[in-house]
Amino acid sequence: MEALRRYVMSAGKLHADDTPVPVLAQGKGNTKTGRLWTYVRDDRPAGDTTAPAVWFAYSPDRKGEHPERHLQNFSGILQADAYAGFNQLYHDGQIQQASCWAHVRRHFYDLEQAHASAVAREALVRISARTQESRDQCLNDCDSYCLRRDHFAERVLPIGLGRKVRERSKMVTSTHMFAWQVQGELVPKCPLGDDVML
């Protein structure tokens, strides 16, 4: 287990998440909720040939002290959801945050489904455009480098090239999302606003 943890934590980029797991409460005959933290090393979509791996860690609760302890020797990019327990990891610059459009999109999707929100629908359109821009850029500029990875036609690019394509596309859409938020169309006072502030 320790060798696996060291291997995963030696990566320059990790994906992190947690999930609730039922745990037998000793002497009570029922269960309580614990957390299973996952740390994934897998940069194959960026062309890396290093073997992917995942390390799991258990905790009895969801306090931020757990990922802080798990990642105390990690240095690099951490892609995770907007869970506030990760926030303290980014303060000293040893770990850089990589926000995830899929997590942002999920909140807007839920809002649109629950309330038929025009604002949420517009956000979904803008996020979808960002994803399509990346795919189009790949098809137009990098076709000789692109490989079909799955039925969504996501592309695998050589190290560095994929990042340049994504950054160029992300910059435009992030700027538009930010301008849209500042105009007051997405109110940062709502719970969703806290999750998507760019």
C-alpha cells in the first residue's frame, strides 16, 4: 500500500475526490457514514505513457484535515471539485488548483432541471461551447495528432500541445463566463454562485 501511495503522490498532477461509504458503528448494530478518498494519477489523455494508478484512503468524516494530511508531500496540480475542504491546500502555492468544468456543469444542470432556469440553461450552453471549441480546435489544428479515445470523440494530444489548445479555448470561454457573472446575470450570493466563481 505504501509503495502505491508514494507512486501516486509522485505525479505532477492528481485527480482527487471523495465518496460516502457506510461503515458499521461498533456496538450499535447500525451504520454511520465514513469517507473514501481517491487520488488518481492518470495523464494518458495528455499523451503520458506512465502507468495510471489510484490510491484510496479512508476517514471517519469529511473534514478538510484528511486531504491535507494525505497530500502533505504532494507538489503539483490538483484537479478536484469545489469542496471547501480542499481550499487550504492551495494557499502556499505548493499545490495549484485545476477547476473542473464537469463539476460546474453538474450544478447548472441540476438547477435547470429543478427550476427550468434560463440562467442555468445559458450557462450550460456556454460550457458546452467551451467543450466544443476544444474539440473543434483539436480537429482543425491538430488532426494528425488526434486519436479517437471514446464515443465522445475526446482527443489525446502530445504532452504540451493539448494544454495549449485547452488553455486558448478556456481563456476565451472563462473570460465570457466571468463577464456574464459580473453583469449580474449570475448572482454570486446564491449557493451556486459560490461554486462557479471564476
